[in-house]
Amino acid sequence: MNSQEFKTNILSKRPRYANSRIPLIQALANKGSRSSEYSQFGPIYELYIYAMMIGIKNGSRLPLPSRNLTSDFLEIGKWKRESSLVDFLLMIILTKKDLLEFEWNDLEEMSDDQLNKVTANIITLMEEYANAGLEYLENLFENGELQNSHYMFIDLYNDL
């Protein structure tokens, strides 16, 4: 598998999120024309990305609950088409190679099963960072500590 095939494999994956986070997602993500008391993060995938960045900056990961308590998310390759944002996020995740348990030089020689394991580890890491970020946001939300502004994410990120 070459690097483009490896990337395509990653981009086709659908990370998961905990169903318990749905009320938070509905309150903070823009799902069409509904209004909210909060300046919304934008589409759900943007909230997921922001949550992942919060988890990364905090250095916190939180495993997802069992599969029957989670939902599939949009394929990574559809998050921001025509943008380098997904590439940037993948670069951040791929720098965590000690957590992903692989060496770059070994990728070309890996079997399909080994590459699928590496890809699964990448997705799991993304899910765990995003879940930790969503928990952080949820705690702020539930405690009335989430400041409503157009720069909510920037303010949150700077305060970490």
C-alpha cells in the first residue's frame, strides 16, 4: 500500500461518538436553521474537530463506551472537502506514533492486516481525543461556564 492508498483508507473511515454527547452536540452544533442560546460552532464535524483539538491540547483521551452506545460520524474525507484542514489534523495525530505503535519506515512492508490495525489505531486515537474534548465542553456547558461569543472555541482553546 502506498501513501495515497493509506491516506484514502483513513479518509474513508467513520469515527464514532458517544450517544450520551448528543444533547451537547445539538446545543452547540449548527444543524440547519434551528436557533440556540449559544453561538454555535458550525456543522457537527467542526464541533468534533474542535473537541479533538481540545483533547489534544489538554493531553487527554477518553475511550468511547461500548459500540451499542455510540454512533457513526461522517467519513473523515467529507469533513472539509477542498481544504487542507483534514491533512493538518491527520499530521497532528500521526505525530503521536508512540501511541499508534508503528514506525513510518515499516508502513511499506506491512501486510493489509497490519495496515488496517494502524488505521484503526489512528481512528481510535482521534475518537478518544474528541471524546475527552466533548466531555470538557459538556462539563463547562452543564456548569454554566461556557461563554457565549463568536470566538467561543478560540477563547476556550486559549484558556487551556
